[in-house]
Amino acid sequence: MRHSLTQLSAVLTVLSATTNALPTNGHSNEKHGSCAKTKVAILGAGAAGVAAAQNLTASGIKDFMIVEHNDYIGGRLRNQEFGKNAQGKPYIIELGANWVEGIGSEETNENPIWLLAKKHKLKSTYSDYDKYKTFDHEGETDWSDKIDEYDAAYEKAAAEAGRIMVDNLQDTSARGALRTAGWRPEKDDMHAQAADWWGWDFEAAWTPDESGLVYGVAGGNASFGYFSDVSNLVIDQRGYNIILEEEAKEFLRKNDKRLRLSTTVEGIKYDKKGVKITTKDGGCIEADYAICTFSVGVLQNNVVEFKPALPEWKQSAIDQFAMGTYTKIFMQFNESFWDDETQFLLYADPIERGRYPLFQSLNAKGFAEGSNILFATVTGEQAWRVERQTDEETMEQMLEVLQLMFPKKKIPKPTAFTYPRWSTESWAFGSYSNWPVGMTLEKHQNMRANVERLWFAGEANSAEMYGFVHGAWTEGRYIGHKIGNIINGKAGDDEFDMTRYETLHGTTFEDELDEENGWLFPYNIEEGGV
């Protein structure tokens, strides 16, 4: 299976749709100059936020408040109505996270999101990554041999990643390891470039050149090895986020004032005594503790003012981690012009790597049969370009590509067309995270670590399952449990602060900057020689 050979996913953390637990604004006290007070403020109503609230509740702590920018429980796991079925009713499509990745089994280990999916009868269908066809600008063309070559090289690179981790050797980029394993796609071999995208970018939303090897591989193994290599595409017409809405109903009442939707956080002031949150509508919340579940993209873009500023050891870790963009573009047609038995249509553009490289059919058996919906996926720089274009520009480009893929068909204009702009959303700034070249486990831990009474959770904070919904869920539960122990007096002396590394040293000492190591022009780096 493809997902046993790769890492990350098109999945993300926080979720969408509407909820029966809609709150009132509850800002009456704040309008008179005093802040609302709570034991724990949870910033973000996504997978991490809901999981944290659930664990606090399980610890007997009900004095918490959840603050969410959007008007629904969720965020990046977001859906909307699209097109029409035969009865004229719109379909529900997932703009963000779409898969339960590595579902697991009762005989091995079950993914916690899969357990929620079963509990709430979430409808999903197995994604068979062997059911693909390959195309280029001359139509259907078999370049599956390139995919096989990539997969063989990946297996060798993954084995090398394991050796590097066990022997504590220096990490490398995924690209470097793939080259060493024999995968060296030429820049003008566009079939190989397309196979390269399918093998890595489709999951990571970044190229192998931009991705670290060891934790890139480990991130996949943790999900697809520990759980299973089976992944299901969610097609539930209630929306993927229904599992979070239903979980939230177990601890939130209808119109519960502890849930504040449509509330944007502008400032976070923290110290040893507590945390004060200010919001765009003029409100404020004073909490003994706060759990920030914002995406790493938000934390990198100064959307929220921290007072004091986050310490350098933490901010530098946040700034180094990567926030990827994975954009799905949906089209509905009056009828299908593609093979309904095929789930994935892979396209090798003759000029640009990753230009509309994948179309997925929802007409395939077990999905939204008869919907005549195709959705394309673009990542990285191609996604940024598309998200800054108009719908009309993108539609025209995609129709040109589809006409090249099916030269004997006359490709009509779609009857419905839409896609999100994840990279420009001020509450997300991307789709999900990726482990970059040069990031160490210790520096990643700095991203996780609390500062005073301000704690952090979210998919990017999961060292093993970053980029996945279950990574966000796991981190939220972990932090919720820790704070619950602290409040209930059950925490040990070493639990009041998470491990952090205020100084991280490299591997090269100053006396090694010499001729023997190729350092031919001595100068003082501290004086600006670099």
C-alpha cells in the first residue's frame, strides 16, 4: 500500500460544520471592565482542543472555556455544501482533512480517530492506492515503472532512516537518502518527477528536498506501522467533524457558555500566576492555565501578540518547523468522462513538476457514486499559486490539463467548482505541518514545551504523528491530562514544566574550523564574517 511507504497525510487537526452546543457570547461582565474567569482556557475548538476539554472533564475539572475563531467546532477539518445530487440536494465535501489514516485493527492497535469513527458511525471508504492510471500531455501513458522504482528506493531510504536513528547518526534530507538509494529523477524526466510527487509530496505537502529523512519516515511508521497501512476516505454527509461535535456534546450542554465560537484571540499575556487572553471583540478571559492549540502557521505569522514574547528557544523551534499547503480543487460534471473504476488519475505535466498532478474520482465504487465529482490536489508552491488565482483562472488551466489527458473526449465546463485558500487563512496559514531538514527531536520538544502556565497542543506538536488528526487528538489528551493532574494535586515535581532545551549545541566545534575541514579563510563569525 502507498501509505505504508510514506508519511504524513492529507489530514489535519481541527474540524468543521455546525454544532448543537452553540454558545451565547457571554461577554456581559467584560463589557463592564472585568474579565471572564476560568480555571483553564482552551484556545481552539479542533481535535486538540476538544480532546483536552474531554480529558479535563474526565479529571473532574469542568471549569474551562473553549475559544474558537470560527463559527463551528473545528477549523482545518472543514466541509461545505457542493454541487447537487439527482434529487437536487447538495453534497457535503471535505475541504480539509479527508482521511482516517492508518485505521488499525482490533488484533493490533486501533487509531483513536478510527475508534471515534466507529463510535459515531462515520461513513468512509477504503482508499486503494493501487487503483490508479497514469497520464501525460499525450493522454493515457503507462509510467507505472517509475512509481515502482521510487517505491523500491523509498524502502531502502526508510531502512537507512532506521539505522540513522538507532546509531544516532546525522540526519539528512529525504532527497539525499532517496538519491543514495538509487532514485535520481532527471529534471526533464517528467514521468519520474510525477512519480516523485506521488511518492512524497502527496503525503508531506512538501518536496523530499525540503523534508527531513529520519522523522519523515518515523512519522509514517508511527501511523502505518503501529496502527495499519489501511486508510479510509471520509464520505459522511454529516461531515468528518461530526465525530468531534458528538464528543463535545458529552461535556458541553446546549448553548453552553463555556464554548465561545466566532471569537478571535488577539493577545495572550502569561506569567507564573496565570494567563490573560484578549479577544478582537474587546473581551478578555483570565485563566489559571491556558492551552494554545493554534496551528504552527498561526504561531509563525505574529497573528497573536504574546506578552512577554515567547522565549527564543521556543520561537526559533516554531519558526523552523514547516507548515504545508495541500489544496483540493473540486469539480462536478453532468456526466463522467473518466473510468469510474479508477480512484486516482496521475498526470505528468511536460514542463512543471506538481502541476495538477492528481485527480481523484468520487464516482468510484463505495464513494459518492453517480456524483460525477473529480477533485484535484496540488501542494507546495503549486498550491500557493493556485490559491492566489481566481476560480476562473484555475478552472481554465484544469480543463486544459483534462483535455490533454483525454484527447478523444470533449471536456465540458463543470457545473460546480470550488476550492479553499488554506495558505491565506489568518487562522490557519496552511493545511498541516511537516518535519523539515535540520529539525532535531530536542528542538521539536521546545515547540511542545510550556512557558509558565501557557501550554501548547496540536498536530504539529506530535513528534510521531504530526500532520494527522490523530496526532492532534493525542496531543490534546496528553496536555489535558497533565494540567488535570496539576490542578488536582497529582502532579510530580517534574510535571509542572515540560522538558525544554534552552541551549542546543551543534556537532562542529570552533577548533574544527580549519584547513583540514576545508575552512580555508579564517574569520570571526560573531563579527559578521558570514
